[in-house]
Amino acid sequence: EIQCSAEILSSLQGYFDAFNSHDIEATLANLDENVEVLVNGVLMAEGRESVRPSYVSDFTAGKKVEVTNSPQLVEQNASVAKILVGLSTSQVRLNCIYTFRLVDNKQVRHEISDIAQLE
């Protein structure tokens, strides 16, 4: 099993901390300006400013994320690393693959799948 780098894990934790603090600018600062968000393989948003409204609505609703499955490195090459994380909020459980650009640890893609409503 390949290990995630400490830098990426630290960056990911900083992103979750910013999200859970409802700090919109700190949350968005983790994302590449052309970040792509896919849900079940379908491109839902492209660009940091196009994802801002969904964060604003999450924060307005008081949403927080909890890591339910520890980050696992699923793929890495010279330029990017893909990290699979299981997450939950009070409403849903899901998996997300975060693709990090290694040169600056910015998130360039979120691939959300396996969304399940919680009771």
C-alpha cells in the first residue's frame, strides 16, 4: 500500500478544517482556479468561482464533514496524486477522490461518488 505524502495529508486536513470552520476564502484557497467537480462521473462545476455558491449554501446550512475512511492514495504520477476519502455530513455519506497537483498541492479535481442518504 502506497502512502500519501505528509504534505498532501496536511493540505487535505487544512481543507477540511477550513470547510468545518465555514471559512469560504480559506476553503477556496485550496482549490485550483480551474478545479473540476464531478458527481458520479458527470462534470457538475468547473472553476473555483463556479463552486463558491455550493460552499456558501453548505456553510449557511451549517454543514460539516467528518472523515469516515482514512485517506488512501489511489494513484500518483510525476504531476498529480489522487486520494480517496470517505466522508459524511449529517445528511449523506459519500466517497471523494481528490486530485492534487503535486507542485503546489492545489486540488484540481473532486470526483464524488457512492452518495448515500443517512436517516
